[in-house]
Amino acid sequence: MTLRIFLVEDNKTIRDSLIPALEDLASAEAVGYAESEDAAVNWLTEHSDAWHVAVIDLFLQKGSGLGVLRRCLQRQPHQRAVVLSNYATDDMRSRCRALGADAVFDKSNELEDFMDWCNGLRWRAA
């Protein structure tokens, strides 16, 4: 199964490197992206059946990944919300989990763990 990923990331350089990495290492397909909280919430709402995983950064051009997480609480049972941020402190991890994050990863040193997590989802769903 190909994981359909929606990326909430405002940094173009990160998007441009993360999307091919997800395609190559996790058999994922990027179905869209947003750079702000409002754009992410709108897309996720309008395309509620089009994604399996929302990958969310905390700091966005406008708004916050925490707001996106709040809106993902109403996602379907098979959908996952994961935070991928450079600000994955213990306190922030707790806040994200309290808002419904299935997992939280640090961009700078947990990318391999993130890819493993994505692959685990793919194998469980197959």
C-alpha cells in the first residue's frame, strides 16, 4: 500500500528534500502540502478521504502546527497525525500527544525513526 501523505511544512527546502525521501524510503506519495495553519486545515477538511498521514511542523508561516493537530482530532480511524519539528522538546512532545499526535519526531536527529514509523504503518495496513 502506498501511504498518502499530506505535508504541513513552510520551508521549501525541507519539503523538496522530504518528499522524495518519503517516496523512496517509505513508499509514500505526497498528495499535497500547506505552509500555514489555515491552508492545512482547509485542505484536510476538503480532502478528508485523500490522505493517510498528516506530517505537521509546529512553526508555520502563519498559525501553528498545534492548531492543525487540534483539527485532526476528528480524523478517520485509519488516519494518523505526526509531528516532525526541530522543536521536539519533552514538553512539546507532551502537548502534541495531548492534542492527538500519534507520534512526534525531531527533524534534526530522528528522521530515520520517522521513516521507520511510516514504513510500520504501511506494513500494518497492507
